[in-house]
Amino acid sequence: MSARAAAGDAATVAAVAAFLYREAELLDERRLREWLELYAEDATHWIPQGESSDPVHDVWIACNDRRRLEERVLRVESGFAYSQDPPSRTCRVIGNVRIVEERDGELHVASNMILAEVRRERQQIYCGAVRHRLVRAGDGFAIRHKELRLVNSDVPLGNLTFLL
């Protein structure tokens, strides 16, 4: 499938959007083991700071491979993640889902996210542009790479342990 065909295939766009909605639902419901299953074994997850484009040489908010994601999930589930005691209540809204291209067996997907977090009687709003690289897995997809560029990444953000 060419980049143009992937971007124009309404059924593929709908399937990708449903997958991204599912990811948001699992995170908001704190079903982190199920969420982790959405990630490929060679997955990366990156939240850059500012206009950063290189996770090796630039400052970032979070940069994880699959093993680090597993460690984060274990820590949150252990009850010893004091930064999430009490846990954040979140609601993610995913929109403007589009397939940018298909290259080397990956769908390059762009979307936008608005996330509301409530914790300790305080509400925070986070917005960002999200980029996923998805690979086909069984009847669906697996996340090979996720990049979340927060629009407010250049201001003090506080506790972001809920932000997976």
C-alpha cells in the first residue's frame, strides 16, 4: 500500500482511530497491563521537551523503551509509587487522527490529544501533538513508537507520572 493509499483508506483510518481511542481508554481506566500489551517488544515512547528532535542529545521529559515502560507499570501497580498516591484521575480526548504515510511496514499516524488530570483537589490540562508508528499485529496494530509533544512542555509541569 502506498503512502497516499494508506492515508486515503477510510477503513484503515477508522481502525487506527479506534486503536488510539482504546489506548486512551486503557490509560484513563488505569488498566496498565492491558495498555502495555499494545506496545511492540522493540517499542519506544518519548516525550520531548520543547522543540527537541533528538532523544540522545536533547533534553526530554520522558524517554522509555519497552523494558522501562514495564518498570513504570510495575512501580505504579506496586503501591509504592508515592507520586501517584492518591492516583490521578484522567480523561483523554483524542482527535484529528490521520495517517501521514506508510513506510517500511509502519503506519505513521498523527493525532492530537487533550488530557485533563485531577489529583489532590487540583485540575491540570495538557494538550499535545501525538505521533505513533504502528505495525500490524494479528487483526490490529502494535505501537512501535509513540511521541507526545506537549504544547506546554517548556513551562514547569510538576508531577507527570500519570503521563504514559
